[in-house]
Amino acid sequence: MSADVLSDVLSAVHLSGSVFFEVMAKAPWVAEAPDAAEIAHEVAPGAQHVIEYHVVTHGSCWISLVGDHPTEPVRLREGDIVVVPHGDAHVVSSEPGMRAKPGLDISRYSEESNARPFLLRTGGDGPSDTNLICGFFSCDARPFNPLLDSLPRFMRFGRDTTTSHTLLDQFIRFAATEMGNKRAGSRSVLNRLSELMFVEIIRLHMNDLVDSNTGWLAGLRDPLVGRTLTLLHTRPSHSWTLEELASEAATSRSVLVDRFAHLVGCPPIQYLAQWRMQIAARRLLDPGATIALVAHEVGYESEAAFSRAFKKLVGRSPGQWRAAPFDPAQLGSSANAPVNAGTLKQDTWKAGTPANQELQARS
């Protein structure tokens, strides 16, 4: 059975919607969000990474990234959706160029069942002229999240940027209704709606990619690399060799390595090794899964061989990962994080790389 690779990755990195709040603003107004790494433990306790988004349900405003990756202000209009995949600090305001002290209180997690969605009123005393729905997605960033690595720092979708905005419009209308009614179960409905919205945004982003784009998503839509990714995700525990992969993908080993490395950032066998570690990392958090069982599930006959490979790629032994899968103090840091496929230097892997390399999983 063929794998739905995007769904496979979204499931493996544990994507989840979390924490909604509604902003009702009257000009002049400004709100500044800190780097998501600073509030991840408040927004979604236990999450490795959070992605922020904003939906304009009424009126208009401006948004810009600040900090290490600043951008020029972008005008947002009713129906626009903005996603900040890497959690950069950003400013949302009634006019461009405004700044404020970053606010943390709105993202504080509460155990009270009726605490969310929050309502935030800001700006002047008159009637609201801009309404937004804001929220977060949480996901794993380590040991391996190829989707996150392939996303830009800022994504905007509106009626003037895509011809396939129907599903996003439906999300906006449905979410606005749920926010207004606040019926029993609204929080769960909003969380699921946000996840559906994120998947649709990823699909729209894929549709907008051009042939010159590189990255995991570009590889997924490429006929040859997409077939190879499907093979690897369908049978991740199989002892794949480049020769077998190339045969299944109906190409030569050198063409496969060149094309895969050009788009994804590493050769297919190395990608498989990292993907196996992501699968293993999630399974290791299951109290009922022994290290030996996890090793077998991801294609290793030897627990010792699996433990060596896991520590080499993840930076910690399986037992250490199980005890503490990540340190919240290191969120947003590259410390102790493995090199992801999308960050590898492409010139490291050329056609001259030995084409008969195998993942030594069953040693």
C-alpha cells in the first residue's frame, strides 16, 4: 500500500492545534509576539516547537517579522491567513512601523476548561474595526522534521494570492462561528479546524512552488523524488539499497542520488536513516515499547546497532531520549540537534558518492 507521505510526516511529528484567542482591535493598536521558543512551554506544555498563525476575520492590519529575520510590513485584509512556521517574533498593528513590548500573558496555558478561546480587546475605546483569530500549532522539531525545514519563515494566503481559497474561507467562517458561540466542545472543534487549515495551507504552498524551488516539499511533488519518498515511507523498515530504490523508481542510481540530494538536501539512504529515527523517537515515548521492539520496527535486527545509530543521529542514546526527549531550555536552539536533510550542503553528495551505499541496519 502506498503511503500518503505528507500525512505520514504530519502524524509522526505530532502536529496539533493549540490555544486560540480572538483579537478585537480599535485603531490605533499594536501587538508584538515574542519568539515562539520563549512561549512554547506556556502555549503547549511538552511541545518541542510551536507555529503561530493569524486569521483576519474583519477589517485589515499590518504584520512584519522582527528580530533575526526582519521583513517589510505586509498588509493583511479580511480573509487573509498568515502562518509563521519558524516562530519568529513579529508585530501585528493597525499601521506599519509600530512596535510594542512583546506580550506573554495571552499565551499562558490554563487548565480551566472554559479558559479558551481567549478574548483580547486592544486599542481605543470605540467599536472594533479589526478582528483576528490567532493560535498555534505544536509539533516535534527533533530528531527529524523534514516538513518544517522546507517551509519559509512567513506564509500569507489570501483571495488575491490563490485561486483555491474555498476551503480556507470555510475554515474562517466556521472558526468565527465557533468563537462567537463558544458551545460545549468548541475548543476541540477549533483545534481540529486549525489542523485542517494547516494541511490545506501546505497543499496550496506546494501548488505554488516552481521548478527552481528545492526542499522536501519540492521533492514530494517531483515525480522521481516523490516516488522514492513514497517507497521509503511505505516500507521504512525494509533494508533498502540504492540499487533497489533506483530499480523501483525506474531510474539509475546516479540520477536518483543527484535528483534526490538536489531537492531534499541529502541522499535517499541518509534520509531514510533520519526518518527511521523520527519514527523511533516517537515510539520510545510509549511505555509499552521496549528498545528492542522499537529497533525491530524501524529495521534493525540488533538492539546494539540501533542504539549506536540513534545516538549518532540524535545525539542521545534511546534510553536517554526516553527519559528526557528534549530540554525546554534548548527550544529554538541547534544544540544537540542532528543535521536535518534540508540543511545538508548539497555539494557534499554528488554522483561520485558510492552508489552502492546501504543503510547498515541489519548488522
